[in-house]
Amino acid sequence: MNPLVNRSQAMPTQPTQATRPNPMQFMGQFMQNPLGALRQAGYNVPDGMNDPRQIVNHLINNGQLGGARLNQLRGLAQMIGKK
């Protein structure tokens, strides 16, 4: 596949606003099935990845997660850890 011809498949895609569920809905789905929730939200996570740190590193390294969204997730992770 030539990335210059078919750029949409060569570059990782980020979820659009339309594919992101509301935060509370996502949290419920995430707690039940983390990989399924991430995939449904439009993230590309390989099969067999089940370590949260490994998943986050994969999403960051592939450009699927960064900036403000990463900061939001860090805050959410801290809130979950306090409960």
C-alpha cells in the first residue's frame, strides 16, 4: 500500500466527536470491557494487549492519544485510583 496514494489507511486515525460516547457512558463500558470500549470509541488497540500502561503507551506512540485528551484521561485515572 502506498501511503502517498492512500493516506487515510497509512496514518492512525483519531476518534471523531461523533464516535466518542459521553464520559459517563464510556466509563461504564470501559470498566466492563476496556479493549471493547476503546475500540468502539475509535481507537486502534492490538489484540492481546491487556496491561493499561502498555495500551496507553501504544496509543501515545501511534499518535492516537495526546495533548488535552491525554490530560483528561490522567485526571480520570487519578479519580478512579482514589476510590
